[in-house]
Amino acid sequence: MREKVILVCSDCLGRNYTTTKNKQVQKTRLEVVKFCPRCNKHTLHKESK
């Protein structure tokens, strides 16, 4: 079953994106480079706790 996760910007700590992930397949935390509208640039977004 896929579970909802929230992605947090590593620079400004803004919670900008939500996505889903399969916890059985991917055990580690999700890290994606995405555009942050608050920073106005592409930054690393990490899965929140």
C-alpha cells in the first residue's frame, strides 16, 4: 500500500509538496531536487518525519 509523505525544503523548511511512496519497496527517506517557490530556486526536498 502506498503512503502519503510530505516533502520539506532543506533551505527554508517550507512544506511545499506531497507525494506517495511504497514503503515495502523503498525503506529509506525520499530525497528529490524540486523547485521551491519560497526560495525561488531548485533545492533539495526531503521527506518529513
